Amino acid sequence: MTLALATPLRLPARRLASFGWATTIAGVICLLVALTALLAPWIAPHDPTAVDPLNAYAPFSAAHPLGTDDLGRDLLSRLIAGSRTSLAGPLVVIVLSGATGTAIAVAAAWIGGWFDAAVSRVLDILFAFPGLVLAITVTAVFGAGFLAPVVALSLAYVPIIARVMRAAALRERSLPYVEALRVQGFSGWHICRRHLLPNLAPLLVVQAAISFGYAMIDLASISFLGLGLQPPAADWGLMIANGQPSILAGFPQQSIAAAVAVVITVVAFTVVAERMASR
């Protein structure tokens, strides 16, 4: 009886251990950050944009666990509110670039010939151009904000995802079941939609997870340069930039809090993605 009771209780621990404790901790962090972003309007203790000059640079306290910034705004509330844009931006980048890159890759692999060669050359050219430089250029032309950097980075990430997916699509297309489906009279559209894409989906998820952290760093860098969201919006990259002058005044908590949030989130997503890729 003791063994029968003990075995089910040990199963969750064994399953967690099979993933590795680092991956488990990283997964919990990713889940907590995602829940924080979803529930930000309800769990933030204060209005993240409320200004209180008389309470500027307030120290850590029960009312302000992370203190306040130079305008008296609660840093914890701004950190929580900033998680929404800091996660939404990379998510949109990955969705747009993943969908576009996969469509281009599957089309090139299936059509082949001169079309595949032309797509490969274009992807090589785009891949050689730094994505962050492209995003900064587009943002400088079309203006700062949320949309321009996200669209520019989406275009920059298309060749990264397309090259990986094209190689996988070429391998998948050469498998016997594809030729069997063609012999049975199924169209290329049907084969790609019902067979190739579902078989490529796991690789796409892994590639998207790996690229998510890079996209977050790139968008945070753009916000730090003042080309992303503008004050008084709460964004982690913007918070790092806004807190820079306060560092010399002896109040580095705004920049440190936002930077730590970016680093922990990026590392957590990267650890989970690497674990997914190794399985």
C-alpha cells in the first residue's frame, strides 16, 4: 500500500526532473511574466502614469516596494505595466515573421527550380543586413512608436526563419509519403497545407521561441534609443533610458529594475527554447 501511494506522488517530481530543474524554473518564470502581462491592469498597485513630484525618488517601502522615479511614479506599477508592451512587441514580431518566413520557405521548397534559387539569393542578401539597423532606419523615417519598429523587425526576422524552414521543407518534400500523395492525385496546395505544414510546426515553434528573446532585446534597444514607445508609456527599454540620468544622482533603481526584468525574461525564454530544440 505504501508503494502504491508513493509511486503516483513521485511521478510529477520525476517528470519535472526529466526536463531539468533549470528548464523548470525558466518555464515558471515565463508563465509568471505572461500572467503578469495579462493581469497588469488589475495587479498593479498604483497608476503607472500617475505623477507625484512631492514623492520623487522615494525609497523602498510597503507602499512603493521598488521606490519611485524622478516624477514620483511607482516603479513596481510601471514595471508590471511595461511587461505588456515588452512581451506584445516580440510576440507580434515572431507571429508576423514566422507566418511570412514559413510561407516563403514552403513555396520555395515545393516549387523549386529558378524560384527556389531566387528566393535563396534574396534571403542571403537580407540575412546579411543587420535587423536592428533596418528597424532603426525604418523607425527614423516613419516615426517613433510601437508599430514601425515591430513591422521593421518582423521583416528583418523573415530571412532568419525562412532559411531554417526552407531546409526542413526540402527534407520533408523528399520523403516517400509526399510522392505517394502526388501519385494519388492530391494537389500541391493540399499536400503543403495538410501534411508539410503540420510536420514543420514543431520546428517552427522552437525557432519562434529562440527568436523571441532576440526580438525582445532588439525592441528594448530601440526603446532605449528613444525610437520606440514614448513617455509616459511604460516599457522596459524606455524605463532603462529614462532612469539613466537618475543613476548619476544616486537613484539607479529604475534602470536596474527594468534591466533585470529584461535579462531574466530573455534568459528564461532562451533556456526553455534550447530545451525544446534538444528534445
